[in-house]
Amino acid sequence: MFGWTGKLLRINLSTKNVKVESIPENVLQDYIGGRGLGVKLYYDSVAPDIDPLSEENPLIFTVGPLTGTAPMSGRHVAVSKSPLTGTILDSNSGGEWGKEMKYAGYDAIIVEGKAENPVYIRINNEKVEFESAEALWGKDVEYTTRKLERFGSVATIGAAGEKGVLYAAIMNDLTHALGRGGLGTVMGSKNLKAIVIKGSNKPPIAAPNRYKDAMMDMVKLLEASPPINKGLRVFGTAMLYDIVNYLDVMPTNNFNDVHYNGGEQLSGDYIVEHYELRHEGCWGCPIKCKKWDAKRNIELPEYETIWAFGPNIENGDYEKIVNANIRCNRNGLDTITTGATIAMWRELKGENYLEQVDEIITHEELKLGSMRIAKKYNAVEKRTDIKGLELPGYDPRGLYGQALSYATSNRGGCHLRAYMVAPEIIGKPKLIHRLSPEGKAGLVVIFQNLNAAIDSLILCKFTGFAMTEVEYAKLLSGATGVEYRAEDVLRVGERIYNLERLFNVQAGIGGNEDTLPEKTFAGSHALSRDIFNEMLEQYYEFREWKNGVPTEEKLKKLGIN
Amino acid sequence: MFGWTGKLLRINLSTKNVKVESIPENVLQDYIGGRGLGVKLYYDSVAPDIDPLSEENPLIFTVGPLTGTAPMSGRHVAVSKSPLTGTILDSNSGGEWGKEMKYAGYDAIIVEGKAENPVYIRINNEKVEFESAEALWGKDVEYTTRKLERFGSVATIGAAGEKGVLYAAIMNDLTHALGRGGLGTVMGSKNLKAIVIKGSNKPPIAAPNRYKDAMMDMVKLLEASPPINKGLRVFGTAMLYDIVNYLDVMPTNNFNDVHYNGGEQLSGDYIVEHYELRHEGCWGCPIKCKKWDAKRNIELPEYETIWAFGPNIENGDYEKIVNANIRCNRNGLDTITTGATIAMWRELKGENYLEQVDEIITHEELKLGSMRIAKKYNAVEKRTDIKGLELPGYDPRGLYGQALSYATSNRGGCHLRAYMVAPEIIGKPKLIHRLSPEGKAGLVVIFQNLNAAIDSLILCKFTGFAMTEVEYAKLLSGATGVEYRAEDVLRVGERIYNLERLFNVQAGIGGNEDTLPEKTFAGSHALSRDIFNEMLEQYYEFREWKNGVPTEEKLKKLGIN
């Protein structure tokens, strides 16, 4: 009889204690892995008012039951409290690191405490070692990665995480990022430079034939999906540029406009035509949506980064974006918040930091992100964030579902919670009317729940262009031997979403923060505040929340105390 | 320059006049073909209060721009006013007949008037002949088909259409049916026994490379789709039986229950295990969802028929259903209405006509369908129809979206208008919560519009398990050379839906008829009337209808005068 088991590696940086614990099976069944498991473990570990940069704040890494076996499962998650937003925050990255962690035998790694001096952690299967990082402190992501990669896959912070920039990323495998919300800052506050991990044991699968069958379905669906095989595979995420701009949902000049006229170099077509592309992918990915300039051997920016350093600061020079992206990756900076912060500063001060990204790290104001700058300069009407996390490159004014998803996101202005970009822009799994409030509340809830589940399996979100909960349930059942139906998968997502919300409410972040930047309610493309409020009300009703707070009954139904 | 042209063949049975007209390009662009074109031509031809069985009532056959070239495009539509419901009614059938009509060069055939004596029409490309059907009158579908098939593909009525049974079908290619709403009755009232058609010219395609590319996408998506290639392909529509019963949405005993316990023989698994299946398909279909008993060379029933002659009359004997299905096909009876009428009679009178299907045709009460029987016996609380058309085998009490779609259907209790079976049961294109009203109004509108468009291309509705409006738009653009985006496809569907509704309102069938049978609002599984009314109100709002009537502004926006 296969039992669904999971191991937790608890590492204390203060005491240098290392302990392996087993994760109760009911926790795995209720939260799966990845985001769900991370959120559950984090919720159970801390008081909600914890200071994110205190020694007591743990940083939790997780993988899931599919990690390292299914296609597009080469991912891991980190969860902690965000120094940028004060909310619970999960972040999700591809590459090889997650697969190594899974193969090393762990479903979760909890990093507690704070090292006295800079260290890095070296994990080789059951062996866990602390090493001095004195020689690496101050060194960039590329240097650190090259130095440590012979020991395994490297997740490291750059200067941003060391210096307390509030939106520092944790970079793994050189160019993959746990990007948003400052988990690199949390890592830096612990004097932890890097975690290098190597695993060599393929995880067992409960029902191998069923799992293989589910994977066959998955591969066929991925290969058949036009947005995947004709879009992402060819152009990468830059495929989005033209359609987003065409639909007038391209936030431009710090969200003062919704369309950018100077972006001839910014489209997927341009890149394909002007660069010799090398296609790179995460572990186990048949798509390889990451594009590199093969001649110069440098990574090219994702759509979000193109937007952040392009339209949002009225820059049409692609090479400047390529350069800013590399500087962010080397320093370990979240490109979305970096771009949004530059845009805010540019609007306030007229200065453009696009070509001085390195200087942000030691800039006493820029390092705090756009919300704190806007507040400091009494310019809250210029804000483009929600709960402190800056909106990415899909304008809520022209995407009602995405707008509602932004506003109700538990980690602030994130496009990936309901990822309404798929139904409202790409038309997958089904085109819906982007400029209507009708039915949006229900769909946003369902898509938020679904994506919380995908983040817990973990699979790449782009699988959602081709697959639905039906296929996810089949994969999960095959891998674990526990029977999940499509509804069960959504239910897990719902549980996660409610637990995150509960944490935030207890941390003082409730329904009042479920709103959009003032800018989006004004001007010629304004979203009607009445329509927004109506959608929000319906959303709460559908969630069985009161004023943004989960009701006792709801929590009980979900098995949350 | 490719112009999108369409030819209309006008046949007058009274005068024996035959005329070929061209269809204005703007009509084709606005209504595409199939259902849309049929509805538009019909609307422009008659006064809404026309008697469906009068000489003046035309019967219109249509095909679409994809017919006979794309996979799963071997379909045709007929439109007229239904003698059963009094609404405008389109019906849709597979097989070879539509492909022959398209290859004969026609996009529409309007049959007007009434023959003095029974005739059949023989069409061979541009040649149209009237032939006596005296020798065929009274003969069944099989006899007639075998007799005429050397001239081409045969669409014929059986005894039901001759004798004025109000739910007579037009059968083509032996076992395919324009089933619902009594278009066979309309045909019979014209003394028209059959239309035999042969075409030999493949229609031109505006942008062949683009069309081929779109078809490649389509084929890949179909082959990758689990409900298609592991469901329909293997089990046919009988694949639905187990899941529908499991979810307690199996209308049982004339809708007095929602679950049937005696159906061990009725599932897809049973059929696969106990019969040697031969897989049959419509023209150009790679799926072949029609199952035949290879040994006896007889067709096996579809899910709807299994339900109608199974759970709905508490019969678990599969062979009795097989037999009743064959009797219906030979007589040209709609199996859903036949089964529902038997169920009504059984509840009222205790008599079961399952094994006497032939007798229905001359039974003065049974031939009128269940609504008229219920009214006659003062038992309107026992009704299971909407607007006179009986509900099929998906219980609205456990499928809120399907419930709303039933109620607002322009042809009465039809499951294929929004076909919420796909999202609410199969989870395609996306699973939605079947027991929640949230968002249903918006989705039902979108799916009703989408399906009106699919019926106009025409493609098989099961393509919707794998494809979305994005792919439909691409096919349509490739075939016609007119640029359609996904939104445009939905817009055409919206136009059709509004025009149908306008006709019904003018015929005296308005918002008051947008409701469900009383039975579904009562009993232990009752659907809440408040919830239903709330969904309906939201639906009207989203449609921009007042009390079920399209507003002037809405019609104007859609280009309907």
C-alpha cells in the first residue's frame, strides 16, 4: 500500500540545527504541496503580526507531488510574509532547483532564524551543510551561481537581497526568479546568500500506469494547443505584446494611458526577426518559452519585463530593456516592481533610472518600491499598486475579470492569481467578454482556486492554455494514489485561498485593501467604480466572505480552524 | 479577388417553379450559413403568426462555408416554424446529405408551397426534378432510403411525418435525424416525402493555406481531447450515462426523481463489453461517435434515447431501447419527445408504450406530444416541456447553467443551445460550479451565442470539447477570406439569437415562456425559484432584453431592423 508521505527539512540558521520531520498525510491531502503546503506550514508557524525581516520569520520552500516527474513540473515555491506588502506571499519559479529539491527527498524546507555571518546552505540528498558565504557576499547572481553550481542547483540572492531592497528576488539557475514581493529580502535578512541543492532519487509514483496515461493526455493537449505551440514556443511570452497593445490594455507611462505607440521593437515578431534565438526551458518542459540571444549568450526579457521597462516608461528601445533585465537578474531585483518604481519616480521627478538600475539598490527611496515613494511624496493618486505590490502589464480598465482578480489577490497586484489574461485576452480555456461585469465574480473565484491548486501540484501556469481541472485531477490521483475529482482540485484551491485570506485579515489586511489604484477609476478609460463595487460585492457573496473576511461557516466547511 | 457568394435554390411545390438566386454577401457575413442563414431567410419570408402546417410556411435547408471541407463539417440545418412549439425552430443533422447539398452548389434550399400529390425532389447539381412519391407514401425510412439512395443522399420522412405526428423528424442517410420540433411534420404537410441530393463540386476556399493551417490546429486539438478520443470515440454518447447518473442529474420516471438505480445495462462500459461495435461517423469525421451492433448490423441508441426510453420510464432493459430507437428511426419520430410523451402517458394512465412505438403514430393523443396531453388531462403540474418541447436527459435541478439555458432557449427544452453539459458535467472547456447561480447568466449567454455560431458554420457541437471561438474564427476566416476574430464569431451568434427571439415575440411567445416545468421547482431536489428568477433577471440584463424582449437599442447594435 502506497502512503502519501512527505518530508520536511527544518533548518535553523541561528542554532545550525537541522531536522527532518514527516508531514502529516491529511495536510498533504488538503493542501497538496507547493503553494498550498507552504501556506499551511507558514500559517501554523507564526503569529500574523510577525515582522517579515525579523529572525523569527521563517522562509519556506516547497515542491509538490508532480515535481520532477510530469512535463512542466520543474518548479518550486517559496512562502513567507512579504516585507513589501505585509501579506502572506507565495512565489513560484521554474528551472532545475525544484526538481533537485524533490529528488533530494524533501517536500518542504523551512529556513528559520538568522545566521551570525553570511552563509550558504549545501544540500546533497540527506546531507545538509552550512558554509561560509563571506567570499560571496556582495557578489552578483552570476558570480555566485558559477561559483556554486558544481555542488548542485543554485538559488541565490544578489545585492538587492543583501541591501534590503524591499523587492529583492531569489534567483535560481541563473535567470529564474522567485520574483515578486521581496522573498530575496527575507533571505538576505537571515544572512543567507544561497541554497545549493542536489538530489538523486526519483520520487515514487503511486499508480504509475494511470500517471503515465494522464501524462500522455497532457502532452497531447500541450502539443495541440495553438497558444502554446504557435505562441509561447516560437515567441516566448513576448507573444503577448501586440495583442495587449491592440486591445488597449497596455499600461503606458505609469498607467496614464492604455496604449503605447512606440513599441515597434517590443513584439514577438520583432524579436524572432532580429535575433538568433536559442530556446531554453525549465526541467521537463517540451515548450521552452524562454528565449536567449544565441549569439551573445544572454537571456531576453519576458513580456512583463518588456512592458515594465518599455511602455510603462515610454521606452521603445528593446536593447535598453534587454540590458535592464540582465542587471535586474544579476542584482536579484523583481523586474515588475523595479519598472513600476522607475515609472513612479519618473512621473514624480522627471528622472529615468532605466539605464541606472544598479543604483536603485543603494537608493534610499527607490529601494522601497513605488507605494512608499508615492506616500512619501503625498502622491497617492499616482499609485499603481494593490496592497503594496505593483500591477503588471495588463490594464485592469479594459479587463474586468483581471481587475477583480487584482483587487482580491491575497498578495497584491499579481496577474497570476486568477490569470484572467487567458480567458479575457487569449480566449483559453474560453473567450469571455472582457468589458462586462457579468459573471466575473464567479469566474474569478473559480480561476483563483484553480490557480492556487496548479501552484500546489506544482505545474507551470501555461498548462492552463491546454488543460483543465479534469486533467490536473487525473495527474494528481495517479501520482498520489488518492482519488481526486476535478471538483476536489478546485476545493483544495479554495481552501488555500481562504487560509491565505485568513492570515492577511489577522495581520490587519482585510477587505478595505481589496481595491484598485485610484488612477484606474479616473480618466478617459476609467473603470466605473460602481461596476467594480458590484463585482466585488458579488465576489464576496460567492466566496461566502463578509467584507472580505471569510465567515466562520466557510472556514469550517473547508476544514480550517 | 474571392467574393463570398452563396446560392439559394427556391423550390415551389405548388407551382413546381424552381429558381436559383444569389444570397447577398452582407447576409452571409452577418449570419454565416446553417442556422444563422436559415433563421435570417425564414424571418424575411413569413409573417410570425403563420400556421406551421399551412401551404405558405416555407421549410428551409441550409449548409455553411465550412460544410464538406473541414473535419466534422458534414452537417446541414433545417429551419421553419415548429408545429409542436409555435416558435422558430432550427434543427441540425449529420451524415452525408449536407455535404452533397454543398457540393451541388447550394447554401440554402427554400421549399415553398404544397404538392397536390405526394412527391419527392431529386437534385443533381443544377438539375432539379419533381418525382411522384405515390409508391413511397406510407413506406418507412429504411425502404424509402434504400429505394432512392442510388440517386444521392436521401432525406425523408416516415409515417410520423405523413400522419401529422407533431414531433416527426426528417431522417437522412437512414439514421441521422433533423429530430426535434416536428420539421418532418412540416415536410409531410407539403406532401413532400423526400429530397435526394447529389453534388459533385468541391466548394472553393478563399485562403487555402490559412484554412489548411486552421484545420491542422483543429485536428490536433480533437485528437488530444480526452472526452473526444477516450470518450466519444470509444463509447459514443453513451459515455454520458454513468456520470449523469452519478451526479444525480438523471431525470427519472417523468422527472419525478433525479437518479435511476436499474441502469446497469445502460452505460457506455456495458455496451462496449457486450456488443461488437462498428464505429460510424458523419462525413469528414475522425471520431465516429455513432455505434452500431456489427453482428446484427443495427444502429445503437444515442445517450438521449437511452435516457428517454430508459430511466425516464424506469426501464433498464437495453435491448428494448435498441428496438424502440430503431422503430422511431424507421417511422421518423423524435426519440426524445417520443420517450417523454410515453413517460407522461405512463404517469397519467399507467400504460407503457415502450414496446408499441409504432402505435403512437395513429394515436390521437400520443401523436400530439406530452404538453398537449398534460393540458388535456388538466395535469399541467406533470409537464416536462418548455414552450412545448420536452426536456432531454440532463436534469435542470442539478445544473443551474443548463437550467437557465433550457428556460431561455428559443426553441424550447433543448440541451444544445448553451450546451452547459460541457462545462457543468464534462469540465470542458472549463469546469464550472453546477450548483451555483453565480456567473451563470453571463456564461449561458456566451455559450448560447457561441453555439448559434457553431450551428452556422456548421460544425459538430462536440468540437467544443476541444476548440474555442479562437479556432472557429480562424477556420471561418480561411474559408471565406473575410476576417473574423473570436469576438466576431460570438457577435454573429448573438445576432442570430436575438433574431430568433424577435420572431418568437412577434409570434406571441415572449418572456413569460422563459421558465422551467413546475416539477423542477418542487420536491426534495427542487431548484429554488428565487435563485432561478435571479439568474433569469441577470440573463435579461446581460442580453439587454426587457422581460425577455430584445430592446430597440440592442437590435440596432446588431444591425437588425
